[in-house]
Amino acid sequence: MTTARRPGSFVRLPGGLAPLGYRNFALYWLGFASTNAGKWIENTGAVWVAYELTGSPFLLGLMGVIRALPTILVTPFAGVLVDRVDQRRLIMVTQAIMLVTSLVTGLLILEGRIELWQLYLEVFIQSAVLSVDYIARQALFPRLVPRDHMVESVTLTSTAARISGLVGPAVGGFAIAGFGDAAPFLLNAATFLVLMGALAGIKGVAWSVGVSVRTTWRAELIEGWRYLLATPVLLGLLQLEVVYGVFQMNPVLITIVGRETLGVGPEGLGGLLSATSVGAIVGTGLLLAFGTTARPGRFVTLAAIACAAALIGFAFTRDYVTAFAVLMVAGVFDAMVSVTRSTIAQLAAPGHMRGRIMANQGVVVRGFGPLAQTQSGVTAGLLGGPMAVLVSSLALGLSAALVARGNRPFWRMARDDDPDRDDNAAPASG
């Protein structure tokens, strides 16, 4: 390999950091990290304010349904929209809408006029708009680096998301304590300006790939689902994500086991809840340092089975230190599974259909997530916390094994398989 810089790059960086050497991706990554941290900061504020207003766990839990509903309803249509329009302009619009809603909510709290229905409405609007914004960003960022750095760019984006999820709630808590209940919403409003500024600075990128023959929304929506279901790699990925969405480890299950089996207090429970996040940061760090295998389908299968094995350990442990350790190990493999699943979706989706493919995957990944908490609560109520963990672990491990055995194209998928050679060019200089 020569020492010359690649077209579109401004600095040569080693290994997993290589995508940050491309100016366009570096700008995008900075903006994404900022807005994702803002989302977690505001989520902390929304939960706090809702509980302050009601004191009701039920009404607080209802916020999860309000977040999930627009995701399920809006995301499939968002995919069609993203494949049709200028994606930078669309992201600018979504960021502006979310900025306004956060700002208005923060001002209502400052004036002491906030009511629960207004908070619910803000959460609903944010979730609906974020569904469009998320798909637009997923469709856009693969064009900001050459295809041979796709895996590293997905890993870096996931790393930013994981760190934001760990740091954002803490920042939100300190903001509430130091500056009042409105602070998380106002901070989040400010973060949208960062991504908007980053997008304005990105140059030399085709902002829309569009469909070659424009048809009806219904036809394009159906086309996206047909392509997904007819492509073995994407179908195998969808099957994994359905099971993962319903049976993934979640705060409800960790709380039940922590309180009922391990007998921990608030501080101990906080440690257990953070263990998977700590592991996730380690996992993404390992991917950045060493990269992933040339066979991502095989890698994600084995990592999912390893994650399930770690969770079986959590089901049987009765010691706090051991429980923390196995949850952290599960977090390492969970991060590897999540990053590699995203990589597979990006690699297997042709450029002209990437919005719809990512949207259809997103319905499962982001829409089914709240169901894991419901499933965990019901199963734990019937069988107890440890058995609920065991059921989830077996479901995750067996589903991965069955997909690998029954879907050979998924198992054999290679990193350099390319469904769309025309979407493979390096970004233009700028």
C-alpha cells in the first residue's frame, strides 16, 4: 500500500480510526456524537419531569409506548422518502423540527407551564421525526468514506452512540441538579446546531441517489420489503433482529434479578445497569483496534452465541461481583453483534434502496425494543427473574445457531461482497 492519501481524505489515520481521516465523515461523526449525546440528556430530563408531574410509575412507563408507536408507524414510509429526496436537506429539516420542539418544551418548563400531555406530545413528535432523521443518516454516511472503510465507519458511529448512552444520562442528571428541570431540553436544542453546521460543511457528496424509475409510494414500499425478504443475507439478519428485539437483555430484567435475587440497593443496581454499557465500550474499542473478520455473518453468529452464554452465567450467579463481570462480558459481545449487524445491513443494501432497507430493519431494531421489557416482566412474573434471563439467553443463542445452519449465504457472507458496484466510489475531495 502506498503512503499517498486516498481521494477525499485530509489525514491518514491508522486502523479503525481511518474513516476520521476523511473530512466529510469526520464532520458527520462530530455532529452525530453531539446530537446523540443530546438525545440521551433530554431523555433523562423527560423521565425526570414526567415523574415529577405524576409520581406514577405507570404514566412514566407509558412514555416508552409513546416513543415506540411513531417509530413503528413512520419508519417504513421514512425509507421511501429518504430514497427519493435530497438527504442533507431532509436531515436539516428534521434537526430543525427537533430543535424547536426541545426549545419550546424547555421554555415551558422554565415558565412553570409544562403539563404531562405537552411532554407526551413532545416525546411523540421527537420520536416520529427521529425515525426519519435516523434513516436519512443511515443512508447518507456510507457515501462519506470509501467502501473498504465501511466497517470501521459503522464501528466509529456505534462507538459514539455507546459513549453517548453512557455519558448522556449522567450529564442530564448533573444539568438538572445544577440548572433546573429545563436544562436537559435546552442543552439538547443546542446540540442540533452542531450536526446542522457539520452538514453545511460537507462537500462533494451526492445528496440523493433516487430510484431509477419513479413509481408510487406503495410500490416502492413493497419493493423494499420484497428485496429484503428475497435476499438471504438480509433475511437472515432480519430473523436475528426479531428475536434480539424481543429477548435482548434490558434494564427491567437486570433490575428484577438485582433486587430479588442479588438483593442490591440503588447504588448496586446502578452498577449492574452500567455494566453492559462498560462492556459495550470495550467491545467497540476492540473492533476499532483489531477490526472484524472478513466473514461478518459468521462473526455475528458466534458473537451472539457468546453473548447468550454470558447471560446464562448471569442467570445462575448469586454473587454481585460475578454478576457485574458476566454482564460486562455480555456487553462486549452485544456491542460486537450490534455493530456487525449494522455493517451487514449497510454492505448488503444497494445504494438506490438503502433508505428502505435500513428503514425496514429499523422497524424491528427500534420498534421491537420496548417489547423486550414487556416480555421480561411477564416471563419474570411467571417463572422468576433468573429463569426469565435463561429463557432470553436460550432464545438468542438458538436463533443465531438456527440462522447460521439454515441460511448458508448469511454464514458465508464476505466483507467485500458488493450488491451495487456503482455505489462504491470514494467520496470526492472537499
